[in-house]
Amino acid sequence: MAPPHLLIVDDDAGIRDLLQGYLHAQGYGATAVGDGKAMWQALREGTFDLVVLDLMLPGDNGITLCRKLRESHDLPVIMLTAHWQASERVAGLDAGADDYVMKPFDPVELLARIRAVLRRATPSTKAEPRMLRFNGWRLDTRVREMTSPGGRVVSLGGSDYRALRELLASPHRPVSRDHLVDQVYGRDRAPNDRAIDVCISRLRQYLDDDARKPSLIRTLRNQGYVLTADVHADA
């Protein structure tokens, strides 16, 4: 399967070059253009999975372009904005944007948002595995129960289960806090609150992972969390 191909629309050449190079390095296809006219031409000539759209552009601004996109294309849109006013962020979401990222931004954060939006936009074609095994533990996905190597059963609440599933989906790879907040809680929670950290703390307790020096769910500074165990799925 071909990797997702992203269309970046930003009049700042430095941001275009930064994002295009970073996304290529992460295995994504990326085309970068500087305004709405070039965006429409790119859409006529290519196929894309998501648009990263700057709010402030020459000619039609990002909100106008997003609204027009919604009329003709079924593409997820992430808005880039340097404005902190809630009214403009709300206007972008009302125009059909799936998410927004504030400038200046960390490309790692933007990539986490891109992954989350693509996941929500793309229906899964795989059946949910009945059992996931990791580090001697078993997770029954149908009843949301974990069984320890010694046979102890732990029932998981909704947020704990969703957080664990995100970590199990990417073993040995960092999962950002922002991505976890988005997938576990949705857009209603602020990314800078501590709810996801409390959730991870509970999971460590369930998994007998020493909170002072965790080895199974490790914290990576400025990156998020990583599950250090191999994961095996059973139908």
C-alpha cells in the first residue's frame, strides 16, 4: 500500500521546505505549494490523502479555501494558524477543518495530528484481534480485560483501554502525548492538561511497572511514551 500523500499549502517557503523534508523523512509523500491557486492545480493533477492548510494566505485565506474544499473534495484538513483567538480557530473548524495546529509548531506534534486525523478518516479494514499478548500479559479486546502472567484479571475503563490500545498499536515507537490526548479524549480536552499522564500512571500500576523507574511504559522527554514490549495478536 502506498504511503499517505499530503498537500501542504503555506506561503512561507521555509515552512514548506521544513514540512516537506520532515514528512518525506517519515515515509510520507508530500507536495508543497504557496497559495490557493496552486492548491487547486495540485488537486487537479494529483491524488492526496490530507491537506495541511495555512490560515493566512495571499488571495483566498485558509478558511475560504477550506470551505470550498468541503464542497468538492472529501479530504481531511489540518489548519495552521499563528492566531491565538478562539474565534478564528472555531471559524476554521466550522469551515470543515478536522483539526488545527498553532504556529510556531513542532513537526513531531503536527505529524501526530496528521496520524490521528488520517486514522479517524480511514475506516479500518482489519478485524479487531480478540487477544493481544505482551510481556506475559494478555488483553482481551472484547471485554477490555487484562490478565497478568500470574492469572490476575484487571478490568479497564474506557480511557485506560484506549490509551493502552494506542501504545500496543505502536510497540517500541514513541507515541506523543498530543496523539494520546486526541485518541483517548478527543478534541474536548486541552492537550496541556494532565489527564493522559494520570491515565498512564494507572496503567503502570495495573502492569506492575515501577512508577519511579518504569521499564514497560517509558516516558521519553519531549516525545511522549513508548511501550517497550513486543506485541502479538491472536484472532
